[in-house]
Amino acid sequence: MTEKELRRMVIGSHWLNNFLLTFKILFESITQVLLVYLIGAMMDARREKIKMIFLFMLASFILKAFFSYFSSKSSHDRAYSQLTELRVKMIEHLKKLQLGFFKEHSTGELTNIIQERPEQVEIYLAHGMPEIMAATIFPIILFLAMLFVEWRLALAMISGLPFMFLTSVLS
């Protein structure tokens, strides 16, 4: 198996994960935007508006928790499934090796390779990939939310991105 095939097998397609994570971030953003509206309504002292915003915030918070749970569950299930598949492929590869290979390497060394090395893949798939996706999706959702709140602020946010990128690269 080539490295490219191995990478394709391990990373694969995470569309369900990404879908659930996107909705988690969306409802998290909605809750934060509604908090701004809630503070404004509290200053105006409109009780009907406060109740309505609070109910929307509660619904958004519950949906965020729902999508967060299933996003995490989905990413971990996928990671462990890929981990198992990777270990099976490693064992199949070991079966094809000549006996001289096993004389050169101890049983403990081979066990360590099969047990410990794939665990690093699990950390990336279960924790790293969702974090990378969240860091990619959140600015997009934030920009879209800002368009509804204050479009000039959204454009100012976008115009500051190249400067933020340069400062992070140069430091």
C-alpha cells in the first residue's frame, strides 16, 4: 500500500462530521448574536421581546448541544473505525513479510508499532480534524451573521483578514 492510498484510507470522507460540526458552530453563533439582541431589548425594557429572544436563545443552545454531541460522537466513531482498519492492514502486511524480518525485530517492537503508532492517527482524526474544520467554518459563519447585524462591520472584519494573516505568519 502506498502512502497516498494509506492517507486516503485514513482521512477518507468526513462529510457527516463536517455537516454536524457546521450546525454546531451555526447554533453557537446564533446564541451569541441573540445575546447582543437580548442586551439591547433589556435596555429598551420590552418584556415581550426579551421573552422571545430568550426562547430563541434556549432553542439555539439546545440545538448546539445536540449537534455538538453527535459531531463529537461521529468523529470518534469514524476515528476508531479507521484505527481498526489501519491495524488490520498493518497485520496483513506483517503476514506477507519474510521470517528474517521477525528475527531482526523483537515482538515488543512490533506490538508497539501496531498498538501505539495508530493512536496518533486517532488523535488527529477525532480531535484535530474537527478543530481545523471549526477554525475554517467559524469565520465564514461569523461574517454571514455580521452581515445581518451590521454589514459595515462585516466588511471591516473581512478587510482586516490579510493584516491578521501577515502578523501571524511573521511572528
